[in-house]
Amino acid sequence: MENPNHQFENYSVIEQILENTPIPRMFPVHQHFNDTHIENLENEVMQQLETKGVSGMLHPGMKICITASSRGIDRQKVILRTIARFLKKYGCSPFIIPACGSHGGASAEGQKKVLEGYGITESYCECPIISDMETVRLGYVEENGEKLEVRIDRHAAAADGIVVFGRIKPHSAFRGPYESGLMKMMCIGMGKQSGADSLHRDGFGTFKTRIPLFGNFVRTHAPVLFGVATIENAYDQAQKISVLENEEIPEKEPDYLKYAFTQMPHILVDKTDVLVVREIGKNFSGSGMDPNVTGTWSTPYGGGGLQHQRCCVLDLTEESHGNGLGIGQADTTTLRFYNKFNFLETYPNALTSTVFLPIKLAMVLRDDKMAIQGAVKTCNFVTPPDLDMVLIRNSLTMDKLYLSESYWERAKQTEGMEILDEPKELPFDDKGNLLLWND
């Protein structure tokens, strides 16, 4: 069989084109944000559950479904286990479902592997995990005269109760009163591929109205008891846990979303010429890299983040299981990323969301150094040493990043930014691999 990567065997012509493209010297900075967080998460979750008084909804023998997310939520496995222990304390039989929409390659096995990647297993959470892509139709909602089908996981629908767990934060593709959170988890996460497909059919421009439309239908037509929401600080640490009764979810989630906006990490410079992202992945954002930070928007329905001319992505996390969603917002990438990119894991997301830009492939260059040089060379109206470049590990890790030498004076005057060292050449090994954040 012909080697599918045969076209990448000889980069000599490209080497000649890029050989005189300098990479600017970089210096590390520490960004300071509010680091308030919950130390003993298990105690906090249990206390919130007991204080809220939701135990009055529980009766011995009830089979209760708990939703688990495909996102890399801080200590998610601890939160899920604590919810399960709380339910068992009152005689219930809890089980967990992957509320992952079309993630995990839109397969039951793939979604269970996503959870296992976060340590969410039956042995750890002390309850069964039931992964199944089959859904049931709850009914129809109507918008502008159009009937839209609402579906959720069949095991959730058949349970005596549902506890919806999720993280509330700004979404990576649209703006609205409900973005990533409990309402979205009920109608997209629990909807699996078919439910998510129904809601996505007309694109993210409709989500501002359809998330509350679908979410409230699920909330009132499925056995949803209560929700457990987490909000994280800028360091990806759980800062706030809230337990919301069914009726409180639509009332209180918008205010929690506003608060979550204030805690988001961000890059303390507002624009650059080249953004280099060491790694992207579904464990960081549904978009691989959060455009609220990176400015790499795939739809016109959001906004904000770092303004840039070029974006270079170097690697894909193992936790993504080959789902390379987000590479379409990059301009250059590496052969290493390409070899990890699993089309069958990635394409179900695009086919469900109807947004193709995130799965389009950036220019594939041999190694990290060449990918960065490709981004630098193609910037317009600026050349080193005046070129601005920002290097981040990923869109969640904002405490330490690197800035090009051109930022030196500006960094000294930027509130919340601490310079850690003098500008230096970026370290690469003899194969062009960047020797930063290789742990």
C-alpha cells in the first residue's frame, strides 16, 4: 500500500524558502489572576447538596442518572463520585451517562473512553457508567412555525430522576443568556448525536433562542431533579459549586454565566502578529482552543480574544483521542499533529454542528520550528525584530506564557504581568521540536 504521508518525505524546497526567516527572541512572563478556589472539593459538593435540601426529592430505590461531561473539568471525577455517594446515602441507585453530544466519535465506546481519560470509571465513581448512543424522542418544540424534535439519552429518560452536572462558562461559538452550562447539557449533551443534530441543524446563530427553548422542554418533560454547576477560576480550578433545583436552573444560570465571564483567563496583551499554541484539544475547549482567549472564532456569533494575523498550532493532546477540531483556525501546524489527527473522531462534530471551518486542515510543516517560521514569514506589513509573537501552552494555561522581544517595554507597564527572565532564543532540539512544556 502506498504510504499516505509520502508527500511529506521531502521538505527541502520549503526549507530553502524558510531558511532565512528568523524567529524572534522570547521572554517568559507570569500573568496574575484571581486564584481563589475550593481546596476540599468533595466536602464542598456534599455540603452544598445537604444545605440545599434536595434530599427531600429522593426516595429509596430510585434510579438516578448523573450526567458526565466530555470537557476537562477540574476534578470532575471527584464531583461525580460525591454526587453518587450523596444519592446512595438516601437509598438511591445512581448511574452515570456520558452527556457528550456527538463527541467521542459519536460512538458509545468512544464516549466511554473520553470519560476514562478523565479518570471517570465505575470503580472510582462507585456506580455504573452506561454509555449508549440510543435516544428517545421527548416531543417537539416550535420556533418560527417550524417543529423541531427534542431527544435525550434513553437511559436518562427512563430513570426516576436526573441530576445534571456541568461547568458554566462562555461558549466558544456563540453568545446568549445560556452558553456552556446546565441548559446546554440538558439539550445537547444528553441529546447525544441525534439530539445535538436536531438543535444544530440551523447553525450557532440560532443558539441564543434554541438553548433555552430546548433546555426548558427537557427540564419540564424529563425527570430532571436538580443541577450541580461548577464555575472555574482563570487557572482552571473549581471556584464555586452551586446546586440548583429544576425551576432555578433557567432563572439563575444567566447570572452565573456573567460571573464566569469575569473569571475567564485571558492574554494581557490585546493583539499580536503571530499566536503560537503549543497544544489544542477537546479537554481544553469544544473548539480545541478557546476563542474567548485566542480569538480563533469559527462563527460570526461570538467575539473577543487575542487579535492576530497568523496562528500556529504545534500539537494535539492525547485526551482528545484524535479529535483535531480547531485546527481549521490555525494557519500552520506540524506533521506530528497531522499524524495524530483522526478524521473519523473529528468529522462527526462538524456534521452535527454544521460548522466546517474548525476541521479544515492548516498548512502541515515538518516540525515545530518550521511551523513557527511559516507563520512568521507570511505576516504582512511587519518583519522581525518588530514582529509581535505570543506563545501559550494552551487556552486554559494562562499563568505563564512567552512574549517576543518587541513586547519588552509594554510588558513592564502591563498590570498583572510579571517579567520572569530576559529575552532568549527559543530552544529547539536537532529535529526542530520545541523544548518547552514537553512534560
